[in-house]
Amino acid sequence: MKDSQKLLEVLNSLLADELTAINQYMVHSEMCENWGYGKLQASLKL
């Protein structure tokens, strides 16, 4: 039972990391668009 709990904690941590990375990509994409860096913004757009 403890192993399952530890596994869930690790998986939740990894999921949080992935969601944070997606959020950062979106923010950077919007910043590039606002700054007029269209070509860079297009490469970052998800």
C-alpha cells in the first residue's frame, strides 16, 4: 500500500511539472506575440 502511495506522489509531481511547462510555453507565446515577434511566436504556439 505504501508503494502505491509513493507512486501516486511521484506521478502527481511529474504531472505538475508537465502542466507547468505547458503554461510557460503559452505565456512565452503570448509575450512574443505582444512584442511583435511573429516568427518566434509561431514556433512556440501549441
